[in-house]
Amino acid sequence: MGMLTTVPLEELVRRAGTEIGVSDYVSISQETFNAFAEVTGDRQWIHCDPLRAAGSPFRWDDRPRIPHACACAHLARSGAPAWRLRHLAVNYGLDKLRFPAPLPVGEQVRMWVALDAANPIPNGVALSLSLIFERPAGGKPVCVANVIYHVYE
């Protein structure tokens, strides 16, 4: 049905249970991880110390594998969105968040979005979304998130 952009809230309710978009692939650099760590205060060595991480169980070839929400946050805010609404959308929270496979530094990732449910709330709609972040090589997803957004006119 295509990417969601500007649609009436009633259209969101009608589109519940459908896939709403797949983003372009974006590369996640060590600099992106470092910037995310600075903002969040999460400076765990597995994310920010490539030399030490290369000796960890998350090593892949000669690159550390960095299991970090950074890739998800970066992609969700990047110029390659799978969905974008022109309404006020407030992140209400997560029902479930998993990182089935780590992401190597420099690897590409994309986001697939499905609208699982859309329920009316006062002055808006509560959206339940499934977000799946995947690498071009396939295999297990890098991240699977079930998120809830409250969307208002």
C-alpha cells in the first residue's frame, strides 16, 4: 500500500494489519555508534572500543560486531524512512525489544515497518508497530521492536 505520509487518522485505523514501508539501506559507522554513546551515556566497551570488541565473542572477520540500539535510532531518524507522518507522533513506549543478531561496524541495515493495530484514543490514534531491522546478507534480524506511538491531529 506504500509509505504512509500525510493521511487522515481514520486512514491509519483502516490500514491496521498491513505493511507500511521498507527503508533504504544505510551504513552505520563507528562514528555513529560513538555519537549515540555520547548522547545516551552508554559507553560500554563492546560499543565504543573497536580493539577490545574485536577480541569479544561478537567479532566478525576483522570488525567488531556491535549489538546496539544506535542502528535502530539512527535509521528511524535518517533520510531513508520506511514511514513518516505529518501528524504529531509521540513515542508512547515499547512492548518488546530484541537484538537477535549483532551489527558489524560499517554494515548496512534497513527497517521494515508493519502497522499491527491502530486504536482510537482521545484526540488521536494509538499505533502498534512492528519494526524489523535487517542486513543485506539476511539471517537473523539485527533488531525487532514492537513500539507504540500516540498520533494526534
